[in-house]
Amino acid sequence: MTAQTVQQGDLVTVIGLEVHVQLETDTKIFCGCSTDQTDEPNENVCPVCLGLPGALPVLNEGAVEAAVKIGKAIDADIPEETRFHRKNYYYPDLPKNFQITQYDEPICADGDLEISVEGERRTVTIERAHLEEDPGSLQHVGGGGGIDSADYTLVNYNRAGTPLMEVVTAPDFRSPGEVRAFLAELEEVLEYLGVFDAERDGSLRIDANLSIIPEDEIESDDVTEIGEEALAAANRTEVKNISSHKGAEKALAYEETRQKNAIQRGRAVEQETRHWDESRGITVSMRSKEEEKDYRYFEEADLPPLRVSHWKDEISIPELPSARRERFQDEYTLSEEAASKLTSTKQVADFYEDVAQEFDPDLAATWVADNLLGELNYRDMEITGIESRLDEVTRLVELVATDEITAKNARETVLRSMLDDGRTPDEVVAEEGLGKTGEDEVQQAVVEAIDENPDAVADYESGDDGAINFLVGQVMQKTGGSADPGDVNQLLRAELND
Ligand SMILES: [Zn+2]
């Protein structure tokens, strides 16, 4: 693309993704080594994943099952038969000098995933999703410590052979924010399927292609359709080393600005691979990218073709986040926002349903979506961190539902104490004296407050309605804050208007 042709008109951002998902299996994809993340380097290795001569791969059934589940969840075509290929390249993280992957017959093709962008539903096409093995990991040591500045590099093959699903989207994204929404939805689906562990280091790794195309070169009126010609004409960069939703949004926002600036200043954008440097918040130019022909793909003769047709019927998948969101809105009459929060992970959704069925759906929504998730989020915690204490949260909701403590005390004192110092709700209520004061006691305090504050009473009686607030404060003080301020207000008025 020459700079002269793009001076006019708006610039459109076009992004496509390759998402590498580590599948949660006990053992690696082609050998029996554990997939545990261990501190000791090169501990979980064997002749197969070290690529020693003569060692033969044996396909892990669990990885295929996970792939079929993903295929069903994204409504992809799963063929009768699928094959493995060798992708050849020379790099120290790859002991065999080739990666076993899939090429022209992937296990899933032509799927899609619906996302919500600023309240609107959009469908992202997933061109393919295929199985492959993870390479080892490199650690750059000394010097500047970076990929391009270290003194030397160590290699660890513990990760080599971990099963991966590579999910490839069409260039359907028009902004970094859409990419973030897609990754969040994809991660939710994977967690619901039980094939993925988000807590694991490096479990989701993203490569993104980004190009900037002048609006007047786009062939269709529909901005989501760019057209082959315009896409082929644009130079694109591939951004590697992205490992989170937030990272993806930041890296792509940086790259979008960098390319737009270059174009607006009349400079050409290089077609290249760039590395996202998370700590510096920038992308840097890397080795020039291999083209497909450089990989010399050929069929993996050590693995026979895999018949998957019968698995499609045998493997079932659970209710997915989008379906559960809709059901929550219908069944519990929740807003879309509340339903989204409550289905953000399977565990949150399961917990909400437990509480909603025991008490009241609205009360459960307030407690799980607002109070619990809000306080956890404030502490940078996930619900998995209090998995063993969910019964205590249920007990706290019960204390509110049965009117034993006020909602304010439950939220502001009991829940926070539970999370900060590990006490149970009953302990906090007893130790902080939060049990609701009996009606007689409140009535007694009302009478006392009126007797002790004749000036405020006189003000109220002469029409100063604000004076009631002073009296409410006095009663709250006498009852140690455990009375309901609304009730106190009514009791005072009843007493004064007698
Ligand atoms: Zn092994």
C-alpha cells in the first residue's frame, strides 16, 4: 500500500486472532508425561517429548474429547476423519525441529461465537480450531533480559507436548475492545466445558493480525465485510506474546495507534511480526515472519488418520454461558447485566442458583452479583479462592433473609470481616453485637431520646422536619447501630404525633 492512496477518508481497523488454548488434561498430548506446572525445569520429560530418535507419539484420548467439546460449543463442523501434520521450523523450544499440528484437515472448521459489544450481539466467525502440541519454554537470562538483549537463554521442556487447541478467527474484529469481549466469552465457554484452567500460567496465548484499511477501499457498505482485495492489499503486522484479555486490548490499541500514525504521516507500514512487551507497554519488531511454504507441512506418518465421527454423538456438553444467561433472565427475571455477572464463571452461576432456590432470586442476585463479587473484586480475589467457605456466605444470606441482622451490617461488617479475618458470620454477629435489637428495646430508646432532647422535639413540632434526623441518630446510638433507621424514623413520628 502506498501512502498517497490513503490520505483521504477514515481508516478502519481489521483484526484477526489465533488463540492458543492449553487443554486441561493430566498428561501430554503424545506421551504419558504429566502436564503439571512444576518449579523444577525439565522434570516432566521423556524420549517422546524430548524428540529422541525412534520415540513414537501416541495420541491422548482426553485431548481429542476436549477438542470435540469445543467444536460442539462453537457449532463447528467436525469431519468424519481428521489428520495430523508436521510443521517444520528450527527453534530451540522445539526438540524435534517440527511441531505436530493439523493442517488442511483440522478437527473443527467453520464455527462461530456470539459476543456482546456495547449492548449489541455480534457473531465472530471461527474459521478453524485444531489440535497441536505446545513447544517448550525459553528463559532469557542476563544482559537486558529481553528476547533480543539477554546474555544467554535456557530451555525448559516441561511444557513441550502439552495439548493445545489453536482457535483461528476470521478478520472480524474492528476494535481492540471487541477482541477483549471475544476472549472473555471464549474463556467462559472453555471453563464451562471443563477443558481449560484460567488460573494456569500461560493457559491462553494470543497472536493477533492487525491491518489498517482506508474506508474508501472497502468493497461493501457493511463495515463487517472488508473484501478479499482490500485485505490482501493492506500490510498487516502479527503481534505475538499476548497472554491475557487486558494485554490483548492494550497491545492492539498500541499497534492500532502506531500504524494509523505511520499512515497519516505518509509512511508505509511494514509487513512484519512484532513482540508485545507487556512491561514497557509497546510492541517491538521481531524476526521476519515465515510464510506458510517455509514450514514445509507434510503428513505425520507416525500417527494414523483419526476417525472422530462417532465421538460427536457420544460426547455431550453442558449448558453454555450464553444459554444460561438467557435462562437466568427468564427464570429469575434478572436484568441482562445481572445475568451476565452471575454467569461469568460456572462456579458463580452454580452458587447463585443454590442461593436463589433456597431463598429469593432477587435477594440472591443482590448478594452474589453485587455484594460478594464486589467485595471479592475489591480484594482482587476470585470465587475459587473462597470455594470451601460458600456455605458461610449462604448462612449470611440466611441471617438477612430471616431478618436477624440488617442488610447494611451484613454487607459492611459481616461480609468484610469474613473475607479479611476469616471469621464465620455467626462469630462476627456475636462478637460485634450485630443481632437486631428487639422491638421493645427500640421503643424504649425512642421514648428516652424524646425525653432527653426537648429542643429537637420543639423544633420538630414547630415544623422543622430535619430535626427528626437528629433524633434518629440518638436512637441509633442508644441501640448500638443495630436498629433499622427507617423503622426508627417511623416509630419517632408515631410517638411525636400522638
Ligand atoms: Zn513425555
